[in-house]
Amino acid sequence: MITARPDAELNGLLAGLRRLEYQSPVDGVADWALIQPPARRTRWIVCIHGHGSSGDQLWTSPLTRPWLPVFKKVGNGILSPHLRGNSWMGPAVAADLHWLLNVVRTEYGATHFDFVSGSMGGTSNLIYAGLHPADAASVVALCPATDLATYTHWCRQNPTPILTEIAAAIETSYGGTPATEPAVFSAHSSLANARQLTMPLYLAHGAADAIIPVSHSRQLASVLKGTPVFHYEEIPGGDHDAPIPAAARALDWVLRYA
């Protein structure tokens, strides 16, 4: 069941914002997404939040709120799904998103989806595009992890509170550790699915990122080197948030080719 209603709390930030409430077709879990239908166009931007945030991050975080006028200027609709919180695009969530995109196609006439997200969201963009490349007209992935098996291991080897929390969230979403669920982690690895990432793809990472090592983006960039519609930007000395301002130029770049 799906219910779309105006979101009173956030509506002042972007006129016409609606909250889409639904139950997962996979297991019945209740979830939600925020949507801003376009006035005329049939392209939509999919913006997936980072770890520790929720489906309203685009409107409420000072880091990502500057993206709103950029998205509005482009004229695309916006889909910002909650996706069960800190899910890291696990199997059930990937199935939920696949279903949700079809709902947006049916209910709102969407024809193309451009994925623009950072951190867990950027990771999720790459994972989903690798699983369902036909759904992704373009991808912008800022400071992503490109292989969750090695990333989870790295988080466990560097047990700060946030990294321990991230590792636990990934293991919960994937039904176990990389050692106990190797096939699931491999199926959701952007590196393993790199051959599927043929859509326009803009990747950016800070060289001094202490949350997701830049080696993840470097590895994927090495695999995709020479791809006609791929661009990699590395920010010298940049921390985890350094690529966030790149969203505007990244979206402009991918839309030239999408």
C-alpha cells in the first residue's frame, strides 16, 4: 500500500514536497520516501542519504541543502528514499528501491533516474547501478566505498565508534559478515560489477578521507579508466565531506552525456 501526502514540516523548504509511505514488497517493512515531482520533465534525481541520516537529509542537512537549488535549476523531479535507515543497499533494500522506482514510473511518468549521493548514499548509488544498470541513466558517487567486504574488514580493524557502528549496520543489512555471507557481499560489490557501470559516472573522493579510504575510489577508477563516460576527481588533502560541493559540477557533467 502506498500513501502520498504533503509533508507539512519540510514543505516550506521546497514547494510541493510529498511523503510517500509504503510497505516493502519483500517483507512488509514500513518505510517512506520524500518526493518532489517535476513540473514538466520526466527525469528524476535519486538522492540517497548518508549513514546516520534519513530520507530528509537533502532538506535538513547544511551539507546537502545547497544541492536543492542545483536540483531545482536542472528541473528534474527528486526522489529521496529513507531505505530503512543505515542499510548500505543490502539485498532487501535494493529490491525495495527497484520496486519504488517502478512506482515513480507508473504514478508520475518518470523515464530516467540520475543518482546523486555521497558517502553511504554514494556507495548505494554504485551498488544499485551495478545490480540494475537499466535503472540508472547516470551516477554521481561522492566519497563511496566500492567493496563492502574489504570496507567492513577495514572498519573492524580501525574500531572508532563511528566505524564500529558502520560495520555493524552493514553486517545487519547483509545478514552476516563477509566471511559468513561472501556471495551476498560479492554480488553487491561495485568493483565486482564494474563492467555494468557503463552509464555516465562521476566519482569524487577526498585524499585524506578518514571514514571511507580514498583507495576505494582509486581502485574503481583504475578499473574504469578509459571508459568514455567516466570522470574521477580526487581532492588533495580533502576529508570525507570535501567532495560534497562537487555535486553541482558532477551533475552538470553527467547530464551532458545522459
